[in-house]
Amino acid sequence: MRRLRVNGILRQSEKALRDLDLLKVIQSEIRYERSHDRFKNYPVGFYPRDFVVDWDFPASQDVVLRRRCESGEEVAVSALLGPVRDDEGSFPRDILMKVCIKKPGLDPILRFDGGVSGKDFKRLEFNIHNACYLPSPTSLNLSAYRGPSFSKLDPNLQDALKEYLQAKGIGEDLIYFLVLHLHIKEQSQYVSWLRKLEALVSKDN
């Protein structure tokens, strides 16, 4: 009986040591993230002209911005970080975007699927992948024809659609804001996740 108790105490001690080692690593990672502000040299804190943030829940990965043009058109932009590339930890990561434009008093929506990519923050580029027509905001008919791939369109039509988006505010200010905001948000979420791990591991220590 005494041997069983001793073995139990030894197992608990080994577990406590393992947890303590893990706790030290987690706390070291938290200190590193808090002391290394990788965005301090970037223009943080500005908002793109004429856009307002409609959705930015701290626990979600996406952000939604809206804008009402002078013509009455409504522009909605949703964006989130793309998958991590092979060079994990690189900045900037790609951004996945959807841009929806609705004419006043009409149900149909013109939706653009696209993204932002670039080798560094000074060379970001917005690319359109698809442009589709939706009969209404609630249209869920996935089998409906929505148009060809953007790259298959006539080059003149591609250029005209890009200029159309730029006129609706899809320009450099918005792109820079989304890239910085989503990266800062992801870093904050990572630290929050580490804090939760720290609290969980430290409960028994």
C-alpha cells in the first residue's frame, strides 16, 4: 500500500514538473510577443476614407466595412487573413476579400471575390478572382450561372471593372488598412490564446 502511494506521488510530481516546463515556455512566448511590436514602424490607427467598421468581433478572424457612396450605392467589404504560406511567420500574409455593391432601391448585387498579396507592405496588390451577379442579398442558388472567371474576361472589361472598384473606394488606403488591421488582430488573438493556455496549465501548479 505504501509503495502504491509513493508511486502515485512520483507520478504527480512528474506531471507537475512537465506542466511547469510547459508553463515556462508559454510565459516566455507571451513575453516575446508583448515585447516585439512588429508593427511599430507602420501607420497603425488610421481608417480608410468614407468606410466604417460594421463587424470586428475580437474572437472572429474577419472584419467587415461598409461605405455609402454619394450616388447612394452601398459598398460592403469583408476580409480575413489567408492560409499561412510555406515561409510561415512572413509579413504580409495574403488577404482574402469579398466586395459587394448594391444600387439604391434594387435587389441585385455585384460581388467581387479577390484578395491582396505582395512581397512586402510597400508592394501590395489587389487582385480580382471572380465577378458575379447575385439576384438578391439572400440568393443561395449555387448552381446559377454567375459569370466566367475574371481572368477569362476581355482585358478591356477587366480594366474597366478594376477602375469601377477603385471609384467605389477599393484603393490603397483600404488595402493597407485591411492588411495591418488583420495582422494586428491575429497577433492579439494569438496572445489571448496563449493566456488561456497559461491559465489552464497553471491551475494545478
